[in-house]
Amino acid sequence: MNIRVDLEKTGITEEDIMEYQDKIFDISRDLLTRANLQNDFVGWLKLPTKHDKKEFEEIKKAAEQIRSNSEVFIVIGIGGSYLGARAVIDSLTNNFYNLQKESLRKGPKILYVGNNLSESYINDLIDLVLDKEVSINVISKSGTTTEPAIAFRIFRTLLEEKYGIEKAKKRIFVTTDKEKGALKQLADKQGYKTFVIPDNIGGRYSALTPVGLLPIAVAGINIDELMEGARFAEDKYLDDSVKYNACYRYAIARNILYNDGKTIEVLANYEPKLHYITEWWKQLFGESEGKGQKGIFPVGMDFTTDLHSLGQYMQEGRRVLLETVLEVKESNTDITIKPDEDNIDNLNFLEGKTISFVNKMALEGTIKAHVTGGVPNIKISLERLDSRTIGHLIYFFEKACAVSGNLLMVNPFNQPGVEEYKKNMFELLGKPEEIKKPEKDGKPKSAGRPRKAEKAKETKEPKRSKKETKTKEPKRSKKETKAKEPKETKKVKEPKKKKETPKAKRLKE
Ligand code: PA5
């Protein structure tokens, strides 16, 4: 389940890395202290060893029940409340999991909603599941996020109409705060089974909490092995040495390259199964680092697919890119290319080679081309795609992100900027004014006094190392000094109402 980080093609020397030793020592001590005090958003750091074992067993039990009585399992959540689950499920199940025969799948079909506001998406999902046996898991830490809240209203009604209120209750699973928020209130009132998102773990660091674990277990993935991989990582990345700690080396390399003007990081995978790992990584790093007008902009690419769309830019566009390649060393399958008598496509030279081998050559060839073109390359190699390795990878990225954010001198655990679009949207929708309550982790706070953990974590800036005085801003080109403001739109127009299916209509009434 090992993970290797190769910095050979970054142009970074061992001396460059060693310069970070003191800073890293301070950051890692600080994170550990905060995790031990349990009063900050660093609970994920010790989660693999310190999670609630009783709840872990409850998750397995609930998953078993869902698997036995459901054809479809709907995960309702957005951002950190669904990406981790989807990342793990997609990377560890068949590429066509939902299309597989029931007998081949290890769990029900898994579908997602509440991660957009598309009426047609919701409408189509309603049509798809109406005649199926359905269970749902609504996941929201705040319990007030608009997208999942709207979807939950609709799918809760769907279940109540289909099964009757009492039976529907047995098919609704709620993952939320242990005591506050609208969702918790509703779950208590209705008697839904609830799972807890720990106070000291923020959304994007919650993949290994019930947020991710319930859907992952429903998909038939061994969550014991997943946690075992994360536990291995927890122990491995305690090592303070920047010479040996691969997680720190990744964070340091990003920081060095950022300071050298590489303001965009492309995480490239060569396995479609890793698409959602990339999506999860994008959110983790983007939301953690993009603040105070700083941070690397994280971009995901699926290769070789995107080599035929963005490959040109990567090779010859603006040189602000750094590339991190996620390599999977072993393949679980083996398809060998056969000779063809006519050889019209001229591919007979590949006779006897596996497709994995061709993919590997594409990976190596692309790295070489991009490095030559001025894109430094970090390679992260996974031995294979299995639950232990993915558990390890999740922890690896979470810790690297926390350290990287600290190196950048931003708070990697809040996301104040996310509120801005919501404010405008609610204004346009005419949401009634609320009595102002203090902000919690960038989100509106529910009624009641802030608990100890919340008080302590409020926008705490990461500690600076003794040596540090200033974070270097990335180099900018002369032309780049002023960004043009986009033109304002004149008027927000109500879209024309489209015809609804009778079923969908009924559910919205
Ligand atoms: O990382 C985060 O905190 C966010 O992406 C949240 O997960 C996302 O906004 C959903 O929030 P909630 O779980 O409160 O519905």
C-alpha cells in the first residue's frame, strides 16, 4: 500500500528541500498539538486511530441493511459532503458499476444528487428511481446547505409517497452534526438513523468519517481495509524528516514551485477510475489554499483523454503550470494486443503488449514532453488500486494539504469565500432576512452559544516558523498586473417554465 513521490523532474534539489526542515518541524508539531487538544479543525489527523469504533460498526450494519433492501442508494450532499465518498467508490469499483448486472455488483446502484441546482438532473433522477427500491443518505455538516436541502425535500417526499411515512423513515439515513443544525432537528423529530460528523473535522477533510464511510460501505468496499491504509499513513507521516516524509516533500515541492511562478497545478491521472479522486483533490486544495489572493489553482485532467484537448496548452501555453501525475503501477487486468493480418492501422508492432504497458509508455512519454516544454513534474505512484492504498492516499493528500496551506500562511481549514455566491443568490431569490448570528467556519451558525471547539478554531492563522518573515509571492509577468473586471449583467431574467413530467410535478407540489 506504499506511495512514492518522485521529485526528480521538478528541478528541485535536496538542498532546496532541506531548507524547509525547521518550518516543517514547527508546522507538524503545531498540527499535532492542535489535534491532541481536540479543539481545532484537525480531528482528521488522528481519525484513523481515534475514530468512534462503535459508530464504525453501526455504519457497517446500516450498509448491510441498505444493501439488502435497496436497488438504488442516493447520496445527497455537496462539496466535502459527497466528493470523498464518490472518489473512493469510483476508484475501487468497476468502471461501469451502476451498469453492471446486480449479481456482479456488490451493492445497490449509487447515484448522487444535491450537488447542483439543475432541475432537469433532479427530474431525470426522480423518473429513474420511482419504480425502484430506494434508500437515501443526506449528508450536510451545517444542515443548511441549499443544494442538498432542496434535493432532500424532494427525495424524502418521494420515499414517503412510495413507502408511507413510517416505512420511509427506515430508508432515510442522515449524516450531520451531533447536535445542531436544521437537518439534525429534522432527523430527531422524524426518528431517522443519524451518523455524526465530528466537530473538529471540516467537510473536505471528512472522507474517512461517516460522511464517506456509509456510502463507501454500501458500495461493498471494505472500510476496515480503507482505515487500515489510513492508519498506516498516519503512522508513516509522523516522521518529521523532510528527507524521508513523502507527504511533506510533496507539500514543500508545491511551495517551491509556487514561489517560482507555477500558480496552476494539474493533477493528471491515467485511469478513469481516478477521475473523482482528482475532483476531491481539487476541492481539498482549492478550498484550503485559495484565500488572501494566494494559492495554487488546482486543475484536474484525465489522460490520455485530455491530451487530445488540453495537451496542446500543457505543452506550449503559458508556463505557469506544474504537473502532478498519479501513477498506478499494477493493473488488475491484462488485455494483450493481438496481431492483425492486414495491419491497416499499422499497430502490429504492439503485438503481445498489454494495454497497461501502452498506457505506461504514454505516461512516461508525456512526462518527458511536458518537462521539456517547461512544466515541472511531480510523480505520485500507487502500487495498485485497492482499499488500503486509497485509504493511504486520502490521508496523504489531507496532511500534505494542511502542511502546504501552512507553508503558504493561510488557514487551510476555513472557506469564508464560499459565502459570497450564496449571499447574492439569496438576495436575488428574496430570502427573508435572518437575525445575524456569528460565523462558524465560514458558514452561518445555528442558534445557541458556540461550543468550545468552535471558539478555539475561529480563523486561527497558522503558526510561522521562527525563521520566517514573509511568504514569497509568485512571479508575475508585467502584463499580468491587473485583471479586468467582467461586465455586469443588466437584469436577471426568470427562465421560461418547461413542461414537467407528471411524476416530477406531483413531487414538487
Ligand atoms: O469543505 C467544506 O467544508 C465544504 O465543501 C462543505 O463540505 C460543503 O460546502 C457542504 O457543506 P455542508 O456539509 O455543511 O452541507
